[in-house]
Amino acid sequence: MMHPLMYRPFRTLIQPNNLPGALPQAGMFIPFRAKMSHGTRVMNIIQLYEQIPAAIKPPVDTSLEKWLESVQNFAGELLQSIAATPEPESTEQKVLLLFLHGLAGEVAEDNFQNIDSALDLYKNGRQQATAFLAAGETSAGVREQTLKLFIGAGVTLGQLGRTAQELETYRDGLKQATTFLAAGETNAGVREQALKLFFNAGFTLGQLGRTAQKLETYRDGLKQATDFLAAGETSAGVREQMLQLFVNTGFTLGQLGRTAQALETYREGLKQATAFLAAGKTSAGVHKQVLKLLENDTGTLHNIGLYAAAATAKLPELGLWFWALAGQISTDDWPVLQKDWHTFLKTTPNPARFSFSLQSSLQKLLLSWHNPQKNGVHFKFLPVSKLLRLSRALYVLSQGQAQATLRGVYANLEKTLNHPDLHQLELLSQQQQKISEQITRLQQVYPNLSGKRWSCLSHPLACWSLTQGLNQQVQITRKQQVLLENWQNSRETRSASSALSDWLMRHIMENLDLPVAGIGDLPGVMLGLCLVGDCRLRHIEAPECLQDWQQNLPWTDATRLQALFTAAGWWEVAEDPEKPHPALYCWTTALQELKVDYLLDDKPQPNLQQAISALKNGEEHYVSADLALAWENLLKQAKPLARILTALSQDDYQSLLFHPVDNQPWLQDYGQMQWQQALAVLAQGQSHKLLQQVCCDFLQQVGDAHSPAGLNARFERLLALLSPPHAGALEGAIQGWTKTVISQQCGETDTAALWQTLEHSRAGLHGLHVELPPDWAETTGTALWDSLKHCFSYVESAQQQGVSLGDRMWPPLDVWLQQVEKYLPPLPDISACQKHLQQQGEVLAQPFFDPGSQQLKVLWLDGQGLSLRELPEICAAQQGWDDLCTFWADNWASADKDKTDHSNEDNPALQEQCWDEVMDSPLVTGFAKALASWLAAAQAEHLRVILPAPLGQLAWEALPPLKNKLLRSVSLSHWWQQQQAKRQTTAKQDRQQDWVLSTGHLHEEPGQRLSCALPEALWVAKQWQSTAELPQQALPAATFLRQLRRSRWVHITAHGAYTPKHPADSGLSLGSGKQGRQWIPMWACAALSLSSVELLILSACKSNLYGQQSQGLSAPAGLGPGFAAAGVQAVLGTLWSITDLTGLVFAYGWLQLKQQQPDWSLSCITYAAQQWMRQMSRAEFNVLLEDLKSCEEDTRALPAEIAEHIKLCHVRTDKHLLQTGDKPPFAHPLYWAGFHVIN
């Protein structure tokens, strides 16, 4: 049995260890600010100490009588001075006089052990305070000292054993405090003393055995503290006293057997502590209360049989605070904490669960306890650089976990879709198609041929052929049926179907935080038992019963409550003489309607048994309080579940299930039936069972699991419904800590540290593709548990020596970082990068914004080494860049919208002004010239640049100083990995193929169909000696991913969509189906390994755009960067929306140049294609069109609808020529400047 910690009554101002011989040092007190009457100035208690003569400080060998005489003399002089001084100036002396009485009382008690004298001094002080107050004194200083005198007198009475008088003294103090507060007093010191009076009064009531009144007093104190916080109180003293009240309130509830309410109180206290921590730096006193609350919460869970849950869920957080406060824990509390920890460490928890628990604790540490905006660091061993590393690792890990689920689902789906039986079915279908064509031709030649005997007499050979064909069709059909049944019953098909359903259900369970194992708390069990009893009494189902409860709660009537528990069969078991304390399952096994967590079900629950016995005796308040708590929690959980059930009841539901920002259900409304269902299954612990059925039913409506088309449809629907965790708070934390760290490193000019920090800030990109091994959680959890056990010995040693562990890192955090960072992209070595760049004739630039100076700076790597460079003043100011990029995004995007939403045609006039104002601005041209001059000084040919997100949306390659010089990459690690991949060309390329796909023509609205996409695809396929895939209906997402992963060069013409706020949700259109436009999201593509793809050409709108609305140091994210993150060596795409004609012309020129200059780099080819397109004459354009017609000869074998699209392309070209008049048709940068390569 673990014993929760409880606080003893407070002393007054000075603790015994501050004396004898000296007053406390000024640094040990928190100054108070008093709102003085008559306009007097704000006081500081430190000033009072300086006014006390040295003679008043008692030497060790001074007698009490002699010392009191000097105090009385000094007090008398003060009184005379007060009488002779005008009121505004005497307030300070009044405060000093009252302080002196309190000081003298403590000295008399602690130094001279004369309690009677101490009581007299406190009494005199209170009398003097009463006189001051009666005379109209309202200063906060006098009021605070008055309340301290009440506290000091009460504690002294308690030491004399005069407990009743002690309580009366505290109550008198509370009356006085209430008077002050009612008069509008807001001083923090007065508020703190008021809470101490509540605390001491409650403790004294407990000593008198009046536990119920004790609880009521603590709760009154908490209510008062809550009012203080609501009024804006932020002082450390008030916060500390509030948390101490939570500790003792929870302890008292435990004494009363109300365990569930005790746990709820501890957690409310922890919730309040979290708010204090998030607000900025907090005092050591607050930290100690957090440890107490965590210890009591964990110990209480252990005592009710939930040790496993306590160990996995609570120990990481408890261990962190234990380490932080090592050497500072009081001698009263240490034995309890030490004993509890030895108990905790005896049983090893499940490694994977322990790993997830530490991950959850880190989430709280980084997002709830620390705030980059306030720069508040609560632990010495956690500098901001470490917080940045932890935030990045946690973010990437959370993304990797979601991707692992998707990869598992896709792997199962790929296995079943690649099943040999399906391959045979496809071959048989082809055979049957050929036979059907032969039969059709025979019947066309011989209209009367039927296969009957009379028909065969006139045409025997034709009749024989027909009979053979018909027999073959029958045989093939039989074989198909057998193969289809084999495939449907195969393990692969069953695995794929269940994986899809499990993916949906797991996503819902995790977002709603629903219990998998059943009801996990005693109030919930009691509520479930009431429900079972009511259903049995009234012979109705649970949903109907709960509907009545919403109007009339059963626990408001003791008689009815007794009847419910009787119907549930509890009385006989609760009073079984042979089993005075049976395990909970002895009571619940017979109740098939309930599912209880085995951790709770397997242990005796004496508190619950005691509450039931009290109910039988007519004392229903213990049970009713827990039921009210459980009902409130049930209503909170049921609403989001009801919304999800309502969404899944609609077989055509297409939106996300959960909002990407707050992870709340996207659908805000819910049906009454779903509401009742949600209440019932949660009350019975059956939510997992219901969701399993609901998910299966929903997916069955989407598509039949016994057909490949059905499985594909299910996969596509889940891609639309399920979005990966955006973790916006973690992204903000990474960005916030990055700014703080960069400010420090720029001030220290630490270039090596900046190299690392800038890469850490690109976590948004690193998180797009993370491959975690299957056993990562078990491996990490085992290492963490070993580390936690070892670090406890350090805490014991620190506590014994009375020293803090200082800035020594908590070992499990180091272990966790080492484990997780193994799965992150490694940071390239500076020297290795420098050597590689020199071999390639390149330099590397990483522009970034320095938050300290608010300037754009560049981390530059060339042959001379790594350096931090300042830009010319004309292009350095961050505010100028912010305004410029915002103007570009707003105006260029609005022109894009006007173009793409209406006619799918270019209108350069809309964007010409925007281009001139931005690309010709002093900021842009000055920056380009600076980079070009540094490049020339380094005697290098090319500048490889990793741009921050806002700057990445500009077409830097189009500027004259950087023409044919600039190379883009998205991060150090991805650039380095791609360079290594290029060196490791293997024989597997022989087995890979080139893939050309066009889906742009598949659109419901004629104006949005990309007619020129078809000639583009045919032309590219001809150049690559491949076959263009021109589907007539939407391409299944699984087919797209499978084909993409096994291709070497890929060219895709499609509609592209960029999502500014959540770039990972950007995607490519796979065409239009029954449910509208079908998209393949970027996050799904990036989750799978695409390292086999050497070149990906995305002829789609905004396919290489990133960071359009990102701020500062955000990493690039979008289609192109996402594919690069997944391993694609080079991505050719666009920065803005393009028309299908523009994409066609650029692809034509780019591929021509690629064939003519095979040794050129992709960036050089892209630059040359831009200039070719820019300078193209009308005559050259006509030659291009004639050349493209050679591809159209193959369209005779294509369906008529596709051939019609190609004709429309000619209409588009004629219209474009008409619009441009005599000008070169593609001279404006709108047409050519947006294309660039990421490699």
C-alpha cells in the first residue's frame, strides 16, 4: 500500500532554519507589491529589514528578557513616530511594527523555546493591527502582516496541543481575510496568506477528526484560489498554495474512500500546474507541488490495482520531476518517495507501452510545459537547443508511426492485387475477349449460324469453329469462377480487407482516445452497473434507458439507486462472508453487457465495496458523487463519437473524419440514434466492438471486399477520409525553438552549430518519409526502462548529499534521443560536403532569417570553409521580405485562381504587374547580385541553394545574375542522400520501366479538361520508346502507387492541387469517378519509398511550389519536395499554375534538349528549355505542332473520346496564337519561368 503525501500547516514568515542569530537573507523572500492607501508608494519587504537595528537581531547568548526589552523599546519608538507622522508616510512604519511582532514571536518560540511569550507577542501584534484597521488603515502591507500574525498564533497554539483554539484562530483570520477581499483587496501577499489560512484550518479540522468539514474547507480554499486566478493573479505564492490545496484535497478524498474523486482532484491539480508551467518560468515551490501531485496520482492508481497502467502512463513524467528536484526533497517526504520508487521499479512494464508513455510525456513537456514565445525553460538540464532536438525527434516519430500504418495497409493491398490468381484471371479475360471477337466476326459473316445441327449442314467448318469457341468460353468461365473463389478466400485477400478496416478503426480510436480494453475506472464501472440494473428492471435496451436518464438521473433518489444495484446482483457478492474482499470480476463476470479493463477487473476494490455497503445503509452520497463524475465524463466522450458514427452512416461521406488542426471530428452535427448508441457503448465499455462493426459496414457500402475494384475503392476512400497527424503545435514549437537557438548562435557566430540547427528546422520535410523498424517501440522501451532504473541511484545519492543534479541531463531523455534519431536522416559532415561541392564546381548557400537582428543572412560553404555572411543593407531587412513574399503570394495566387477556375487559359496581363513589382524589386535583384558576386569570388560554376519556404516560391532561376547557375535542393540530408544514390546505379534499372501517364483529360467539367495533356503524353512516350497510359476512367490509387514505385523515369500530366496551410495534403488528380474528383495525396506518396525513381516530371499546376504561406524558417513542403523526401532523385515541376498548352510546349523542348545534350545536368537542360520557350517564334511553334502530329497517327486505335480531346488541343493552340498576336507566343515569364528542378 502506498501512502500519499500530505502537507503540514504553514509557519509564518520565517522558517526555523533561518535562525538563530540572523534575519533571513533578502533573496529568500518574494517581494510583494502593496496598493497603498492615500496614494502612498509601493512597498518592498526588503526595505523593512534594512530599518531594523542590528541590536534587535538576537545573538545566540542573549536572554529572552533582555532581547524582548530591546524589541519593546524599538516598538515604542516606532509607535511614537507613527503618532507624530502624517498618515501617508507612516504606513511603512505600521507594516514594520506588525512585522516586528511576528518576528519576535517566532524568535521567542524558536530561539528561546518560550511559547507563552510567543503567544503574547502574536496577541499584542494582532491588537495593534486591529487598532490600525479600526483607524481606517487599508494598506496591503498592514493587511498581509495582520494575516501572518493569525497564522503564527495558530501554529503556536497547535504546538501546545490546544487544537480547538488553533482552529478558532484560523477562522478569525479567515473572517479578517474575507473582509479584506470583500473590500477589493487584490494584493498577492494578502491573497497568499488567505489561502494559507484555508489550508491550516482544513488541516486542523482533520486533527479534530472532522474530515468532512476538512474537505469542505480545502474546497473553499480552492474556490477562492480559482477566483484569484480568474481575476488575473499570477504570483508564485498564490500558485504554490493552490497546488498544495489540491494535494491535501485529494488526500482527504482518499481518506474518505472516494478514490475516483481523489484521482480527479490530483489530475485537476496537474492540469492547473500545466497552465502555470505554460505561462513561463515558475518557482521551485510550484515544481515541488507538481511532484507531489504526480506521486499521489500514481500511488493511488497502484493502490486500486492499476499498477501496470500507473507504471506505463505515469512513471516517465514522475521520473522526470523526481530527477529535477533531486537534493531538494524534504526529509519528511523523502522516505515515502523512496519507498514508492522501489515498489514501482520491481515490476517491468510492457516495453512498447512504456515507450509510448514517454512519448506522451514528451508531448506534454514540449507543448504544455514550455512555450517558445515566452522562452521559459523549467529545467537546467534542458537548454533550448535540446528542446529543439526533442521537438524535431518527436514530430518525425509521430509522422513515422502514421506512415508505418499506411505502409502496412498498402503492402497487404499490393500482395492481394498481385496475387497469381488475379494474374491468371486477367489472362483468361483476354482470351475470352479474343474468343468473343472471333464469334462476333463469324456471326457477322454467317448471320444464320447458331451452332445447331441444321445450321452445321450448310457451313460445317464455321459451325465447328463456333462450337469450339462457345465451349472454350464455358471452360474459361468455370476456370474464372474457381480462380476468383480461390482469390477471395486467400489469406492475402482477407489480410488486405481486415487491414483497411483496422486502419479506419485505429484512426478513430486514437483520435477519440477511446479505451480498447473496456471500462478503466471505478466510477465508470458503477455507472455501467446502474445501466445494467435499470435495463433489467425495466426490460428495455441501453439506448432507450440512457435517453430517460438525460431527463431524470437515477442517483438523485437513494431508493431507486439501491434497486438498480440490487437488479445488477451486487448485494450478495458484496457481503459474501467467504470472500470479504473479492476481485472485481467476481461481481462483473455474470454481467455480459459490461466489458471492464482486466487491470481493474482482476483486483479487489475495497473502496467500491465500502461505497456499496454505505448505499445499503442509506448513505448514497459516496456513490452518487462518483456516478455524477462518470456521467459527466460519459457525455464528453459521447459527442465526438456520435459525430463519427453519423459520418460513417453516410455511405457517400467524402470529407476528412477529423479536423487537421485540433483533431476534432470534422462533422459537427450528429443524429439522435448515433448519440444514444455512443452513450450506450461507452457506458458498457463496448465502443471498440461497435466501431469494428460500423467500420466494416461503411467499407462494405464503399466497395465489395471480394473484388479488386472494391478493395481499390476502399483504399481510395480511406485516403480521402484519413489525414495524417499535422502536429501543428509541434511544428510551431520547432519553429519557435529554432528562432531562439539561431538568435543565440548568430550572436556567438557558431557556424557549425548553425549548420545543425538549420537542418533541424526542416523537420516538416524530414517527417514526410520515415521508416521505423517493426520492433522500434519494444527496443526503445527496453532501453528506457533500464535507464530509468539506473538514474534512480543518482537521485538517492543526490538526496543523501543534499545537492542538486544541476544541469545533468535526465538519462532517459538522452536514451530516447539516441534511439529515435537513428531513424532520422543523418546530418551530412561539413568536410565531406565541402569536398563533394568542390568536385562538382559548386558552392552551397543556406539563406535564413536571424530573429535577433531581423535580417536575412546566409550560411555559406565553399572551398574556404563554412562562414556566416551578411547581405547588403538593401536586401537584408526581414520585414521587407515578409511584405514582398506576402504581396507575391496574394497577387500571383489570385491571378492563378482567376485563370484556373474559369477558362484554363493564360492571361499574362493579370500577372505582369506582380512580376515586375517583385522580381525587379531592389530586394530580389540585390539578393541575386550578392549571391552571384560571392559565387564568382569562390570561382565556382554553380550555386546550390536551400531556400527558406517563403523565398522558395520565387523564380530565382529567371534572374540574369543567376541564370544557368542556381541549383535547388530542399534540405542538406536529402541532397546528400540523392548525391549518394546517383553514384550507386545498379543493375535493377534493367528491370525497371519508364512510365508516362495522363489523367488531365478525365474531368467532369469540359472547361477543366486538359486536352493538350494527351499529345504531351504521346510525345513523351514516343521519345522514351514507351507506351502512354491514357485511362478512360479514374486510375485506382493503389495502381498509381504500384506503377510509380517500379518506374525509373516518370512523366505525369494531371491536375495538381497545392494546400497552403497543410502542404502535405497537396495532391495529384487521378481523374473523376462516381464520387467526384479522385486525388492521391502527397503524404501517401511520400510515405512509400520511391528511391527507384531517378526522374519525375510533374506537368501539373504548382507541382514544385512550397512554403507559399509558411513563415520564417519553415521547411519546404509540397508535391515536389514530398517526392524528393520519399527518395526521388530529381523532380521537374512548376512554381505556379500552368495551362495544358504551356506544359506541352515545355515538355517538348525539354525532352528534345535532353536527347541532344545527354551529358548536360538537368538544371542546365531546364534553363536551356526555358530560354528556348521564351525565344520561340510563331514559325517555330508551327513546326512544333507539325512534329506533334506524327504522334497522332497512333490515336486511330484509341477510343473516340480520347481522339476528340486531341482535336480540342488544336483549337487551344489556334486560340493562343490569336491572343498573342505578332508577339512571340511564350515570351512572358508566366509561361516559362515557373519550371525548375529539385535535386
